[in-house]
Amino acid sequence: MLLKNSLILLIVFLIFSITQAFPEELLVAAASDLTFAFNKIGKIFESETGNKIIFTFGSTGMLAEQIRHGAPYDIFAAADDRYIMSLRNENLLINDSVRHYAAGRLVIAYNKNIKQITSLKDLQLKEIKYIAIANPDHAPYGIAAKKTLARSALWDKIKNKLIFGENVRQALQFIQTGNADAGIIALSIAKVPEVNYIAISEELHPPINQTMAILKDTSKQKVAKEFIDFVCSKKGKAMLEEYGYKTK
């Protein structure tokens, strides 16, 4: 009997060891505003669990289209909950996996070689020749930027200056390189050496409710849930807040 119990314990130990020796590889489609925050969160999650995270960053709308066309992601972290709800309604996500993880914020960013900008109205200055935002056709931060400009009665006045990035990260790159003098981007990616920024009132645009969920076709539900739980944990929220997100 003792020998039998020992064999059972040995088998359990071996199964556990084999599982640990072959960590899971998780594919995460994430909105571009998460680039800095998720790279940090991902590294810590990997070090604590032994699993590997591979991020694909892009505009929420374009990532949602990839998922509709069968892209083999395990998790979708969107910058706008409407895209998550749409995919859930199309039966592409696991219903009870949907989690709100943060609220995003907007800033006016401008290249450090440009005279200081103090308000949205300064975007009308003749010195400001090009203004970058994410494409409002498919990027939530671009949509929020357009609504902010519209509510400030500025959209029609400056629309000829606008250049669109495929996502909010590309809009930032335009400002960093001087291809745009200024722009409206996510606070979470604004803290870079080439750029100064000022906050935009949250009253000027609808809330940027960032939400994530597990794809229905994933074979890695357990690890995917662990990653979402980690992002929404006290430790994960603290890291998100470091990059300017609001968390509940």
C-alpha cells in the first residue's frame, strides 16, 4: 500500500514537473495605448508564472477585424468596450471573461522644439502646422480626440492640419519625430523624452472604457484567465496607474 501511494505521488510530481517545463505561450491583441504599460506588466507576469506573453499592439478597430477574420489570439485588450461588446454579440468571446480594467485619459502632446502649448485653442496657432491624432475611423483614442475637438468648436477650424496615425502610438511617433508639431494622444504613452504634454478635461469626450476578454476559440483559457486576473489585481492596477490610467 505504501509503495502504491509512493508511485501515485511520483506520477503526480512528474506530471506537475512536465507541465512546468513546458510553459504556455499566450497571444494578446492589445490596443496601442497599452504598449508601455503592458510590456511592463507582461514581463512581471512572465517572471512570476514562467509563461510567455506575445503582444500584438494596434488600433482596437483593426485588431477587432483581425479577430473576426480568425486571427489566433487568446486575449483581446481593447481601448473601447464597444468593440468587446460587438465581438461578444458575434459569439467570438467567452461571455463571462469580459473585464473592465482601466479608463484612459487624453492629453495634448507637443514636440519640445515647439513653443509651449497651454490649451486646445493653441492648436489654431499658425506655428502649429501639423496635428497628429489616431485615425478616428477605427482607433478609440482618435474617436475621443475628434469628439474633444468637436465639443471645443475646433474640429472645423483645424481639420486641415490633421494627420492620422494608424493608431495612437503612431500619432505619438509623428510628434516625437517632428513630422507633427502637436497632437492629441493617450496619457499612457506621452511620457517620452521628445514630448511635453498637458491634460485634457475628461468632460470634453465620452469615457474611454478599456475592456478585455478571452477569445472563445482559445485552447489556453486557464492561463488567459490568470493574465486577466493579474492585470486586474492590486499589483496590475498599480502598474496601470503609473501610466496614467484610472482603475476601479
